[in-house]
Amino acid sequence: MKRYLRLFRAQTAPATILLVLVPFLHGGGSPLHALILALYALLVHWWSFGMNSLHDYLGGWDKVDPAKAHHPLSTGEIKVEDAIRVVHWGLPALMACGVFLTVMVSPDPVWALVGLCLWYAWGMAYNLGLSKVSALGFLPISICFTAMGAWAWLLSHQELGYPGGLWLGYVFFTILFQISYSGFLKELEVKERSNILVKLGARVDVTWRGEKVFRPGYAWVYGWTVKGLNFQFGYLLLLYLFEFWRVIWFGAFAVLVFLFLFRLTQPRDYDRSEELLSMSLEEIATIYLPLFMLNPLEALILAGFGVAYFFLFNRLLWRTAYPKV
């Protein structure tokens, strides 16, 4: 089981679970349906990330990436044929379950199903190679998660409306930064064709002492622009749902978001392990910021669950406090 959880990159599942549960609970979704939805989001995350791992290996990219040498397909812990059977039986089954869940729960199942189909289609496009061969490979996964956000919103709302649109904008720029800045930053030494940071002049230099140094070039402008737009959508949501406790929650996580943003965009010594930790904390802060959309108890429960799950699974799977990927 552990080897498949590694294939599924199971440690990052709270990101998907929270991005689904927040809009659902904001619309008054029932606790029972929320539990079912959390389990569904967990399984979809596992299988879809498993598909990404599988096809990155089949495409040959992970075979030449030393950072992926410990992954179960690279080590031979999982046979390729077994991984194909598990992933490609599981995903269609989960899609069918998603259709059933949508029809049973959503007050507007037609548009919710549109969101579900777009989520599936754009995720497939990303996983099957666009993430590696296209200079705009980060767009399919950003659209994928935005469609997921629309689906989740419409499971408990009659329409998207103004706040729904703000939520989708927040999700889009959250994933855009995560993939096209943080994701490319950790792979900077591989210099993949789709790495936009390399095109913006970012690089890792090696000093005469053998130390690695990150030079951001113009990539810092890109990072601050994307995260700034991300923050703006969150701020507009705060204004729409204004309450005093929400301002405190928003302010606390906004400080963390920009603290780690500064860390990720400045010139510095480059240590991939430290980069992974900083990226993880930036992602957690960004995903936790819009929990102000819920009541305080719901926000605290989801925040506690996310932190506990993330660090527990990282310790279980990789024996570190952050994803070893």
C-alpha cells in the first residue's frame, strides 16, 4: 500500500480536499455530504496524481530526473503494467461516481456536470504530456482545478454569481503560481522545455566552492504578479463577506503568503530540500487564507486536518516534513 501512496503522491491531498470542501460548505452543504465529498476528493487526488506520476515515467521524463530516482516506478517497486491497471480502471470509475454524486446533490446539476467534465478533460490533457512538452503546460492544470472549484461551488449553490466568480479567480491563480512558479522552481536544474522561469532568465549557478545559488532574473516579477492577482481575488472575497474575525484570519495568512513569496523570489543559496519546504508552506498559507469563507469552527477543523494529514503522510511516506519530490 505504501508504494502506491507514493505513486499517488498522497501527501498533497489536503489541497484538493480543501479546495472542494470550502465552496461546498460555504453554500450550506450538509456535514454528511461533506464527509462523502471529502472521501471522493481524496480518492480523485490520489488517482489523478498517480496518473501524472505514471505518464511522466512512461514519457521518459522521470527516468532522467535524479530527483525522481526514489519513486516506486523508477525503483521497480511497482511494475508499469500494474500501475496502468490501477490508474486506468480507477479514474473512469471515479468519474462515474462523480456524475452520480453531482446528480444527487447539486441544485444545478447541468452546470455542475459541465464543471466536472472540464475538470476531467483538462486534467487528462495535463497528465498525458502537456505538462512536459508545452510552454503553456501550466494552463491546463490551472483550468482543471478552476473547473473543479466551479463543480464544488455548484454542488451547494444555485449559481456562481459574484462570489463564485471571485472564488474561481482565486483558485486559478493559486494553481497557476503553484505549478508555473513553485513547480518550475524545484525543477530548475532539469531545464524542462515547459519551464517558464528559465525563459525569464532564472537559473541555478554553481560557485567556485561548489555552492548552488539561485538567480531569479525576471522570474521574480512573474511570481509577484501571479501571487498579487491571487491575493486580489481573496481580498475582494473578504470585502464581500466582511466580518471582523475574517479580517484577522485573512491578515494572518496574508502575512505568511507574502513572507514565503519573498523567500521564493529573492536571490539566495539554492538547496532543493529547503525550496520544497518553503513551497509547501507557501501553498498551505494560500489554501488556508480563504477558509474565512466558513464559520470559525469549520475553518479550524479543516485547517487542523490539513496540517495533520500533510505532515503525517510526509513522515510516513518520505520520512521528511515536506514532499520529497
